[in-house]
Amino acid sequence: MNYWLHRISHKAELSYPLLNKGFLTIGFSDFTSEEFIDKVLADDRSYFEEKFKEKWGDPS
């Protein structure tokens, strides 16, 4: 099972549609660009990982 995390506070117009599509909307990074949302909804895992690394660095 995959989990996508997204902060629900202050961006309800993005968070609730994601929740309705099965995405758990809790977290702390602001990735609310339209491109990011579209890529995540299209299940583009590599895009998500690239943006996560840009924001937080490589965990390995």
C-alpha cells in the first residue's frame, strides 16, 4: 500500500480533492503546485521522489 502525505491546513481546495481520491492528506511540506498535484495523481513516483529529494535531500 502506498501513502502520499500532504498538509491539509491552509490548502483545503487541494487537500480535499486528494482525500476524495484516496490520498491521505497530512504532512508538512508545501508541494502545492498544479504540476506537482497532476504528476502525483498520475502516479508519477519518480517525479515525487525527485521533488522530495530537492526539498529534503537524499535520505541514503
